[in-house]
Amino acid sequence: MAELDADDYVVLGRFNSPFGVQGWIKVYSYTDPMENILSYRPWLVKRQGAWEPVKVKSAKKQGKGLVAKLDSVDSPEAARLFCEVEIAVPRSALPELEEGDYYWSQLENLLVYTESDVLLGRVDHLLETGANDVLVVKGTEESIDRETRLIPYVLEKVVKKVDLNTGTLRVDWDPEF
């Protein structure tokens, strides 16, 4: 499989540790609900700096988590080679979203500006808090400061505009906060 550009895939989880003696591997899912990762194919793993497809023989919910059995992985020792390896799928495997909805991966790395054009930094990642998601915005060399800000991801009230074409996000947010 050809090397994919970062924009061509989305990381949906990672392998954790071996499970049992037959080569099953625990899966940590970033999807909500966690079982959604099981419905996407093909799975790609990044090993030695390159993304490569892996064949999933079986994957299922096990207790409070998920486990997967990969082709040619038949022992805990073989499963250990996948520990802490990320699982990605081609972006084209994800369902299309309605206008105004975004995958978290689309928001990561966007530059965040206030409505008065003050650069606050870049979206590093998002947090799920229950009430609403939160943007973790880290200051850059060009931003007003090097501070990390937690900005609620509340569309229209706080997040005024998401522009994937320009790689920017506009917020109604006090730079002093």
C-alpha cells in the first residue's frame, strides 16, 4: 500500500497489550461509542515510520473493552509487537458529516484567532468533558503568548467560524482568559 499523506487517514485508536494466549490484542478506541472502531476497515498501523494495512480476523467487545485478532498473530509474543501502535483508517472510510459538523481530527492543528484577529495558538487536541468538548489551544511562536488555553467548543456562542480551507478557527474569547 502506498504511503498515505496525513490528510488521507484518521487515527481511531491504538493497540494496548496482549490478551490471552492465542494472539488477541486489547484495543483502545478513540471513537464514541468505542465499538464504532470495529466497523471501519481497512485498519492501518504505523510501524517503522510507514502505514501498512493489517488483516483483522476478528474483533469484538470483551468485558469493558475491545480486543482484536490479527492475521498471522498467534501468540502473546507476536501480539506484543503491536503494543502502543496506532490504528488508522482511510479518511474515505468515514461517513460524510452534515455541514457544520467536524471530526476532531479536522479541528486539530487549526490556528485559533479571536474575532479581533488576535492569534491565540493552535488546536493541539480536544477533551470530552461531558457538558461540551473543549479545545486545548497551545501558544505558538507567532501567537500572543505561549500559554495553553482551554476553550469550550460551543458553536455559535464561543466558536464563531471553522474554516478548514484556510486552517483557521475564530472564537469569541478573551485573550487574557
